[in-house]
Amino acid sequence: MPLTITEIAEHALALPSEARAMLADRLVESLDPADDDSVRQLWAVEANRRRDDVLNGRVQTVPGDEALARVRQLFDR
């Protein structure tokens, strides 16, 4: 008897984080490649907008280790 989507999700969520990340990558790679081009174009537009925001001083960057510390602090609450 095949597993249901709910059962698969429960098993997947019980995996260590590295295994979940690998599974997520494989699932994303399996999606329709026709959609991939439009998604890439949207992300390219977004990346350019974010770059321009930084270059024009509209946003201030935060060092990676500080950003991760902030995120961890949010989830520790």
C-alpha cells in the first residue's frame, strides 16, 4: 500500500535538516522545466532590484554571521 502525501511529509519532516534540504532540492529539480525559465527571470529581476537598493543606499547590508544570529534569536523565543 503506497504512502499518502501526509505520511510522506511526516517522514520527511522527521529527517535531519541536511537530508530535508537534499530532499527539497530533488523535489524542486523535478518540477516542470517550462516553469523554470519564468521563475529564473523573476528571480533575476528581484536580484537586480535588491542589488540596486544596496548600491543606491536604500537598504543597508548586514554581515552574514550577524544576520544568522538575529534569525536564531527570533526562533529561540
